Amino acid sequence: MRGLRIIIAGGKLSSTLQLYNLLDCLGYEAIITEDGAQALALLEAKPAKLIIFDGHLPARDVIATQEQIKRHPQWAHIPLIMMAAQHSKTSNEEYFRFGYEALLNSPFDLRKLHTLMQEFLATGKQIKRQHPRIRFKTPVVVTHKDKIEVYQPLNLSEGGIYLQSGEPLPVGTSVDLSLTLPGQKPLNFIGLVIYQKGSRIEVLRAKPGMAIKFQKTDNQAATTLSNYITSAVLEDIPAGADSIISRSTG
């Protein structure tokens, strides 16, 4: 398992599949069930960290499943999120009264989804990440004390990058980075090593290496990176009236 497991109850609806693709791209392990009964059966086998209901499911099924989860001593703590269209006849207050911890009104902003995942999944000593991150595989050039090394990255966000290494640099080390996005010229950043060797359990499980936080960059490079990450996440999500996510993300 490469991340925290999320159950999406909604079957093979377009909205459900879109949500699955979004969560997968952001590094979460999600599983789709056809309905509430399958979600309960899955919980019996292996509890999840979060459950998201697609509002297109029959209301009777959703309510019955939600009630069973909240009454179960081992499941009652699992956060429940309802993903509903903005024109849903049920009000936000009604959803919260029914026992849902949050509501995703589609089409929603990518940052809204990221913030909700961090709110409910980054618990204990886990860091709540400011920016969504994606898997990234293009080698990165790192310069430190006039020594140039090439590292294989694991993931990338607007705030930093994780580089795999059997001998990571010490925490607090300042480095210069050069990374190349598809179809772009190399982007240059000044970074700081903030932790190493995967000592924290993150949404994307860290292999031995080091996390580098971007310290300084020019506005053009920052904008290019932001646009790339957003486009990478939305690549397999259809645009138009049926999309669950807003294209106005920055």
C-alpha cells in the first residue's frame, strides 16, 4: 500500500471515476465500491481512513450506510465526506446534521480537495502540506559546495521536492536545484533540506532520501511549476459540464 486508503462509494459513475483519478494522481490509495453495502463489506475486511460518498447514489442507500458506520464502535471515528453537485436539493446544514464531516460541492477547486485530504488524513505527527504534490520521475540536478549530483525524484509540489538517495545531505543544507519539466527549459531553485531518509510517514511513502523545501525562485519559474502540477493532475479529468473539478485552479 503506497498511501492512506480511501473508500469511494459510488460505483462506476463518471463523477466517481474522476475523483478516483484525482486522488490517485495526488498519491492516495483509493478504492471504488458499487454502493454502501460493498463499502461496509470492505470495512469488515480492512478499515479505511476516510469514506467519500458520491451524491448520485440513492439517498436511502447512503443514509443507511452512514448510520451503520456511525453506530459501529470501530468505524464511528472514520470521517465521512459527501461529494454532491452544487445544485443538490440537500443543504450543507442538512449534510452536517446527518453526520458528514465535510461536503465537496462539485465542481470544486483542486486546492479544496487537497485541503480536505490533509485535514482528515494528516493526523498525529504528520505534516499538513500546503501544496498538492504529484509523482515526478525526471532526474534533478543538485549543486552543493561546487559539487554537482543527479538525483531521482519521487514527488514534486509547488513547495518542494523529494529526492531519493542512499546518502542524503544533512538537514539544514542549502542547495541549488535545476529541474526540467516536459517541454520546458530547466527551472532553477534554491532549496533547503528539511528532513531525510523517509523518517516521516507521508501520504506518498518516503523511500530513503531527502525532502527539499524551495526557498527562493523567480515568479516566472513559480508560475510555470504551478501550472505544470495543475495540468498534470487534471490531465485525465474531462472538461465541461460533467467535470467535478473547476478549471479555474491557479
